[in-house]
Amino acid sequence: MTSTEASLAVYDAIIIGAGQGGGPLATALAQAGRKTALIEREHVGGTCINTGCTPTKTMIASARVAYLVRRAASYGVRLPGGEAPVEMGVVRQRKRAIVESFRQGSERRLKEVEGLDLLRGEARFVSPKELEVRLADGALRHLRAEVIVIDVGARPARPKLAGLETVPALDSTSIMELDSLPPHLLVIGGGYVGLEFGQMFRRFGSRVTLVHRGKRLLAHEDDDVAEAVAHILREDGIELLMESLPQQIEQLPDGQLRLSVTTPQGERQVSASHLLLAAGRQPNTDTLNLEACGVRTDERGRILVNEHLETDVAGIYAIGDARVGPAFTHISYDDFRLLRTNLLEGGRASTRDRLVPYTIFIDPQLGRIGLTEAEARADGRRIRVARLPMSAVARALEVDEARGFMKAIVDADNGRILGAAILGIEGGEIMAMLEIAMLGKLPYTVLRDAIFAHPTLAEALNNLFSSLADETGTL
């Protein structure tokens, strides 16, 4: 048979995509004696390792060092020669090295699993239980299995903007490959990606203008949280254009980009050296030929699944960013655990009532868990709201990182914590402590009365919940 002729292989399970859910699931299935194929068209590890969490947080760490260097004098530290310039080439190389290390480690572990075939290529359905795979070397293979799991992830979306096809534009992947600092970065989009990269490059030394359609940033957060985030970003020197609609972009003869924007104050022209598109992500489901298998998607191309992550077609599942639901690495990994329980252990694990924690890695961090205040009130719940400014947290003052606040939503009837937003230094870590209390169904009084080491950020939970009286509260 020649390299271009199709061959057929029958497996117990096929996983499309070696992301943070697909890779571990393929490993678990193979180790349980299920003959398994794992198909990956680009890099093992998915978005997280290659273009998401790992590289961005590595670069955010570099940006924070630059930020602290500029603030050194306020700590009583004088740097010889003044402010140190940022070497973007070194930042990029550090990022690349860490990504490559993580990627190689993941791939090596997969290749060591007996009963697991790692295939490099592009997959598409030809029937509900059969796939056609175009391998990297050009060969075509047909694979069949009774269990197929789709973990193809998502990619940066391109907004509809007149002139966009005629100008150079960066996305969340390509911007991390810059080896020189943009003099003026124009960001379209005020979600997680736009905020993290906007603050990052402002700290590296770029001028940053962020254009956002909404009345406020972070539409899923409470108003007070979103307003505090906007205040922090403006304090850092980022220009925010809110309720602003991009109309057209063009490149001028001198290479500058010019964006026409409709703002509440009227039409405005914004000139910048670089453009970052951060207006959302789209699932990589468009190349799968889902029509051939009957799997349905929503209007954005995300696969529809039930609470057991199964599609309308029996035996076909979708996990991670490709399906409808929260798009976070840790949720992808929990998707893997859910399917492992159901496929290998005979369980009936479900996404119902699953807590979804997340952290936005601006600085200070925003850690979030559970219901927002607005959601709790919309549900008609009787609640009490605990608040504490970080300026009242001793540890935050000692390290001169006192921006933001802590906020917790408490059920007024049983005292259990319903949700929390921690906007402050190590906000994600403090949020996780509240998540543990929620998992244990502990009343807030346990944290209010607990003994935490002094001086730590954790002991602020004493004061946060002491702001609620035993008998009265915000209803």
C-alpha cells in the first residue's frame, strides 16, 4: 500500500485533540486496556501549554518584574542607572523554553503509554463512528471506534471590521512572538485576553489603548468588581474606550494603523503602531465535518452536550473549549475526570452543580468562584454581602500591594458561602480557600473564627466575615 492510500484501523476509543482533557483521557483509556488512538494536528498539550496559560503567565511574570523595578524606589531600593529597559527577545526566549519543556514532557509521557497510538494529523468524520485522518506525511487513514471524544479546543476569533484584511493584526498567539516592544498597542476587546495582554504590554513599556463595546469590562462580573478593575487599569496608564464600536481600520503611509471608532462622545480616530485582536475565541469544530456524524453545534460552532458531556449521537462526546460551557483548562481536566468515571468506572458523573473557579491574571489578580451578587439577587435568594478593602489587609500594606477588595456572598438563611470575588494580591489563592469552604458546605463563621497565621493574606478572611453581624446583614 502506498503512503497516500487509505488504511483502516479499529480502536476501542478515539480522542481528537491532545489537550488538557484529551491527553489524560487517552492515557487512562489505554492503561485500562482499551485500544486508543489520540489524534493531534499540531502540538501536544493543547491551548494551555502552547498558546494559553503557560506562555501568557510566563510573560506576565516578566511584566510584573518590570513593574516592580519601576516601583523599587517606593520600597527604598535605588537602582543604579535608573529604569531598566525590557528585552523582548529575552522575554520571548524564556517563554519559548518553558513551553517547549512542558510540551516535550507531555508528548514523552503519551508515547510511553502501551496501547495508545499518537497520530499527527487532521481528522474529519465520514460517518458517526468513522474518521478520516490526513497524516502529517500526507498519508490518509480511516479509523473506527464506538467511543469518540472531541477535544479540538478553540482559536482566536477575527471580528468583523472594515479594512482588517488589509492591515497587519496580532492575536493572542502571535503577539507573544514579538521580539521588539510596540510603541503603541491598540487592543480590541475587553475580556480576559485583552486585559491580561493590555496590562502586560503597558508594564513592558508600551502605550496601550483598549477599545471595548460594552458599558463596562468583564460583563459577567458584578458592577463594583468591573469598576474596580477598570480603575486599576487606568491607574496603570491604560486608556480605556468604553461603549466604543470599531468601524474601520487602515494602514497609513508611515506604517501607523488608524482605527475609526464610534464612542459616546462621537467619532474618534485612534492611531497606533500595533493592533491586537482580543474579541473572543471560536471552536475548532469547523474542519471536523460534523454533518457526517449528526453532532449538533450552537450558532458559535460549540458542540452541544448533555450533563454527561455526550452529544446527540450515542458514544460521541465533547470536552474542553470545543463544547458549550466554561472554557478553562481546569474545567477541561475535570471533563476528563468525569468521562473517566463514566466510561471506565461505570459511574454517572455529571456537570450539574459543578463549581467553576477561575482567576483572571491581571495584577492584582481577580479570583472568582460561585455566584455573583447580581446572580444571587436575580435568583431571589436572601443574601448577605461581606466586603473588605485590601487597604485594610495588613499583609497587603506591608508589601505595598493594597489595591482591590474582597467580597463574599453568603446565604442569609444558613450562612453558607454562595460565591466570592477576590480582587487583590494572590486573589486566586485566597479564592481557592473560599472554594474549599464551599465544597465542605461550611458556614462563613468557621472562617470568621478560624486561627490563620499572622501576617498572611489568609487571615484577612477573619475580618472579611466579621463585617457580617450574626443577626443582621445586607438582605
